[in-house]
Amino acid sequence: MGLIEAIILAVLAASTPLLLAATGELVTERSGVLNLGVEGMMIVGAACGFGGAWLSGSVIIGALCGIVAGVLMSLIFALMTLGLAVNQVATGLALTILGIGLSGLIGSRFVGEKISLAPHLYIPGLTDIPLIGRILFGEDAFVYLSLALVAGVWFFLYKTRAGLILRAAGDNHASAHALGYSVLRIRMFAVMFGGACAGLAGAYLPLAYTPFFIPGMTAGRGWIALALVVFASWLPGRLVIGAYLFGAVTILQLHAQGWGVGIPSQLMSALPYLATVIVLVLISRARTGGSTAPAALGTVFVPDR
């Protein structure tokens, strides 16, 4: 395997959890809900995904456990923000704190254990093609699923009536409600979808990226996913570019250290927190008309009784 091929494969692996989590958050924010708890849902998905795979011996069951964990965490967020009309920013931050603590409790018995990683696709004759064979026809199922998910979300948002209704709920929830649509129900399903994607993104880490679970293994990827949604201007196509761009920067930074280019580790560890600040600043600016953010993003909706 050549150096260029190895770097590209590493970029694909590093970008996949970002793309999965950001796609779910994009749908959530398109419905008008700002969920800053992506990091918490991801780390719980990682713990449950590894636990499910270790106990069952199946990567598929592990992935399903991660998805279910993410959905359950998202329902906590939905209960607070949609059911009780609690501030979304504060609830999302609390959800991340809860997720970090809960993942440590769930994953404590699995620390030090190891599983077999998700198998990679192999098509005789195609996978063996120099350079592009492994890249196009030799990845694990999560990589192909992440790209298919983005395409499906794009089709849903812009080519279906349900997608139009979801975007209407995010742009003007009062008008959507006046037309007879249940804004809270739409947003609840969007939040659950975002939770499922975040849980799957977290499960990807121990199931396909590294064959073990350690506390905090998401390492701020949930915050990066939030920043990617803003970077993409809430458009699915740009999301792919942003995810792979950040994955490339991450991998090249590691290779740069091997080449003798000094990059302080403190700078990389501070990147998630910097991304959080960028998200909040850009969202506040987007509300003034400088971006394509949903007009009702982060605002509480209480239907008339």
C-alpha cells in the first residue's frame, strides 16, 4: 500500500463518524431544534455499541445498540425542550455532561476488552485495482452508509413533501402549525433521527475505527459535527466536503508530526471547544440573514391550546 493510498484511507475512516453525526444534526436543525448534546449521544453510543458487540459477537448488533442508545438520549432532550419548553442550549450542554458520565458507567466493565473490527468489502478484481480499488471497493459498511445517508437526507429534504414540511417547521413554526401540521411531532422525529445518527457515529469508533472502548474516545467529535453543519450552511452536499476536509486536516496533522513538523498537541485538544464557540457565533450571525440557517432555529414553540 502506497503512502497516498494509506492517507486517503485514513481520511475516510476519520471523516465517517463526523459525517454520520453531522447528517443527523443537520436534519434536527432543519426542523428548528438546536441540539448541542451530540457529543453526549455519541459517547453513549460508543459505550453501548462496544458492549453490544462484545456481548453478542456481532458488529451489526453493536451498531443497533449504539443507534438505540442515541435515540434514548435524544428522547431525554426532546422531553425537556419540546415537552417542557426548556432552553435548548442549556439542555444540550446538560445532555453532553450526562452522556459523558453515563458512558463511563456503562463502559467501565468493557475497558481493556477487544473485539474484531467490522469487515471491509472485497470484490475480486475491483478491490485489487491499484490506488482506487481499496478506496472505492474496500471500505467497511459504515463508510458507504454515511454517503448513502447524506444522499437520502438530500432527497428527503428537497424532493419529498415530508421534507418540505420539516423545513417549514424550522423556518416558520407558527405558519406550519396554522396549516395543521404538528410542529412538536415533526421536531420530535427529527431529534430522534439526529440521536440515531449520533449513536451510530459513536458506535463506529469502537466497531470500525479502533477495536476497543476507552472513556472519552469521541474526543470532541460531536462538537466538530455541530460546527460542520454551520460550515455546510445546512446543506447536505456541503456537509460531505466539510467532513472530509476536517478528516484530512486531522490525518495530515498526524503525518506532519511524523515528518518533523511540530504542531502543539494542546492546540488540537482545544479544537473542539473552539468549534463550539464558532457554532454559537455563526448561528447568532445567521439569524441576521447572513446565512441559510432555519429562521426558527433554537426557538421554543408552544402550540395554542
